[in-house]
Amino acid sequence: MSYTRILTGPKPELQMPKGACDTHIHFYDSRYAALPGTPTPPDASVGDYRQVMAWLGIKRVVVVQPNAYGDDNRLTIAATAELGSIARAVVVVKPGVADAELERLTKAGARGLRIMALLGGTLGLDVAEEMAARVAAHGWHLLLQLDGRDLPQHEAMIRRLPCKVVIDHIGKFLEPVPVEHPSFQCLQRLVDSGNVWVKLAAAYETSKTGKPKYEDVGALAKALVKQAPERMIWASNFPHAQAHKFGYPDEAALLDLMLDWAPNEADRKKIFTDNPAELYGF
């Protein structure tokens, strides 16, 4: 795949604020063995992503460990190092990991641990409390991806976690729900707790109404931004690991959704710049 070819057409209308951060991208390299049953898109390199940064006006980035590589964080950490001081990482480590390894990863830019209850994730919700206790001392948060419809059964556990928590992909309600739905109201209660953040990303993965506006998922994003812009963050989800299912999305059009979801410029500055700076330590 040529990412240069993909980045054609109109540039985004949205003008990124200074220091804008993309909080969720992955890198793939076929030289690394991928786990069976996990999404494995074409290779995506730091050079490829730099084109996206220039196209969209991104200045900072968070590299998230893909499911494909389990707890082998070598590619994620190498890419974080290549990107330099503008990058942080979210990694995967298993129970029993040595404190020295957590310290090494922290020095290499790791600021979060990925818990993934979908698509062959290495760590599930069953180890969330155990792992949160391990990583909290290093200033890490937990990144949780699950079917948002299951949030009520995990609400008490999420509230007990001793670190910050990021809920991925606008809650990732695999069957989009209305804002009045009990599961979405559970997400709103968690946001109100002050310890839970939500990542505004990848509407195309769950929307039933589809592009260009993804109105069903967009309604949830708008409600969350209105409720607590100070705990929302944005991500591109490059290189869109499930593009084989949905088609490769228009990067500029995805960014411009934020003009609709967060029409207030002050809120967008929080979402793109201030909130990630606080959460990831930029």
C-alpha cells in the first residue's frame, strides 16, 4: 500500500491547534511475526506516518502496541524512539513482568498499558486490576477497549482502578446505541468520576449510518464533548487496521468530523493539545 497515494484530494478544513496530538496509531512490519487471528494490515512505517502528520498538522503522537505483536513491544518502542521527544507509547506487558522492565519501558516513553477485550487482545479485563496496580506506580494509565454495551458489568471494577483510564474508540459500542441507552449512560457516569477519559476515534469501525458523518456514533461523541471536553482526546487510528473491512478512510474527512463533534475552538484545543499533554506527559 502507498500511503502517499492515499493522501490525495482536499486537505482538512480544521486547523490544528499548536501541539496537536494524535493519541492512537500503530506500526506494522512484516519482519515481525504476527499472532494468528489478529489484524495484520500492510506494513506501515514511521516514514509513512510522517506524511499523515504533515497532511493533518499533527505535532505529537502516541504509538499503541498492535494486537498483532502481543507483548513483543520491540517495533512500538523502536518507532517511538525514531519519532523522538514528540512521541509516547502504550504497550502490552503480561502479569509477572519485572519491575525493571516497567522502568525500562517508562524511560523509553511508555505511559500506558493496553487492555483489549476484542480482536485477539493479549490482556483481557480479567487482569485489569492486577495490572493497574503494577503500572500505577510508573505513572501509566490503562487503555481499555471493549464492547461498550458491556460497560455496566465492569463499571465497579473500572471505578476501583488506581490509575487513570482511557476508554477507546468512543466506547466502541459494537451495535451503536442512542444517548439514552443505559450502557452509554454508564460511560457518562464513568467520565463524571474524573478518572476516565474517552478517545474520539474510529467511528467508521462501528457506525451503521456510515460516512461521511457517521451520525449514530457522532451523536455519542457530541454528547461526550458537551459533557466533559477536558477528558476527551482525539486519534486518527492510522493505519486503520480493519480497512480491509471498511475501505481505507479519508484521513482529512475523519479529522474534519471534529468540526461537527467539537464546534467550539476552545474545546478543540483541550481535546487535541491540552488533554493529551496532561495524560501522556508532553
